[in-house]
Amino acid sequence: MNEWSANIENSYKINSKPLEIYFFIDPFCSDCWSLSPLLKKLQLEYGDYFTIKYVLCGQLSALNCKSKPDIPHFLQNKKCQEWKGISLQFSFTDEDAFTPHLAAISIKAAELQGKNAGIRFIQRLQELFFIENANITDINILRQCAKYVGLDLEEFTKDIYSTSAARAFQCDLKISAEMEVTEMPAMVFFNENIEDEGLKITGIYSYSIYVQILTEILEEYPKPAEIPPLEMFLKENPINETNDLALIYDKPVKHIERQMKKLQLQQKAKKIPAQSGNFWQYDPS
């Protein structure tokens, strides 16, 4: 059994969900940011059927590009390639303290405090970058981000400059290269049979496509869970674009606008104008 198969098998021993999704992203790429609401909706409705693992890609030049691309209307299915034994060398020093690599490594440092902590950190880091135009290559901004999502700040700061975080980032780059992930975002779906190849798709597609893929791999129609009421969702995801909430709740944009304006009148939410659209921040305090 090769190392890749062993990792997949160990993952299934830990959880009993029938599918695992490897989500390859550059967190600072606008395409990956655009996929966030689709992924949230998929997890809300079908999270009982899969676990998700975030894998960072190394194309961090996207830090210089914030334009929101058009969503393609076609689907490319590719079978995952076998590992080729490629070995990437990566090193990190204090001299990199104001580089894109620091932002990427900070994500791996956050993940050392747990999978969910890492996901919360990625989401907040993207908000800082895409909505607030913050300099997420600054260690002080990264520390603020860690504090915002409830991480142990002392551990986080220590881990950013640790070999553990650097090696975790190196491992992600190696997986991306050996899986031949050259476009982002990319998702690879694995089922319980570790002998089967994963199904890889790249780009952003309609929500129904992702549900169709789950159905085909499961060989049955998965039963969607009920999406929580809006305020309950906002408590866990306080910053959202109007269009994203409309997608998640299958409601017209005007309906969501009315709901958020009601919360605004109740002083539970405020509107945040941004280049990429109007966002709402939920704050009931």
C-alpha cells in the first residue's frame, strides 16, 4: 500500500462518513473565495456524508489579483493521477516575515490547534484580504486574526515560526504537485474503497453539479439536512455577501436584503460596502 492510500485508509478509520473531499485552494485566490458559499451550503445539507480536508497550493501570486472571475458553465471530470514521487524542497526563515508564505504558513499554524480552528482561521483571513483589504502578510494582522477566531495566541505565534507548520505547508505543496493540481479551486472526491481513484474537478460550477457528484459516488440519492434558520447561521458565519446568503437559502436577493435590513433595524447587523459587493456583518451584542 502506498503512502497516499495509507493516509486515506487511516482517515476512514477515524470517521465513519462514506466520502472524503480534498479541497485544494490558494486562500488568496478570488476563485477559491467565490467557492466558499457553495461549500458552506454543501456542508450544511450533506455534511453527514463527507469530511473535508483543506490542502494549500503554492501559487500565491493571487495575492496581487482580487478580481472576481466569471463562473464557468462546463464541467471537467478528471481521474486523479498516481503519485510520481516528486519531492519539493521548502524552507522558512524569519526573513520571510512579510511575504505571502507567512500568510500561508499561518494557516498551518492555526490547524495545529485543530481542524475546525484552521477552517475558522482561513475564513477570517479571506475576509480580511477580500473585504477589508488588510495586509495579511503582516504578523500583527495574522495575530489579530488568530485572536478573532479564538486561538491560543501564544501557541499560534510560536507555531508560525516552528518547523511543524513549515513542514505541514511543504506537505500540502507536495500533495498538490503529485496530484497534478494546476488549477484552482480543485476538489477531489474519495469513497470508502481506497482502491478506487478519486474524482477531481477544477473550477466553480452550479450547486447542483456538486450534489450530482455526491449522488454518483454514493450510488444513491443523499438526503439533505435542513438548513438552520438565518440568525443561527449568522452566529456561526457573521460576515456574508447578500448574493451568497441568497444562494445558501435559495431565496431571491431582495428577500435576503429585507431580512438583513430587519436585523439592521434591530441593531443586530450592519452593512459593509466592499469592491466585490455588499456584505453584512451580524453582531447581536
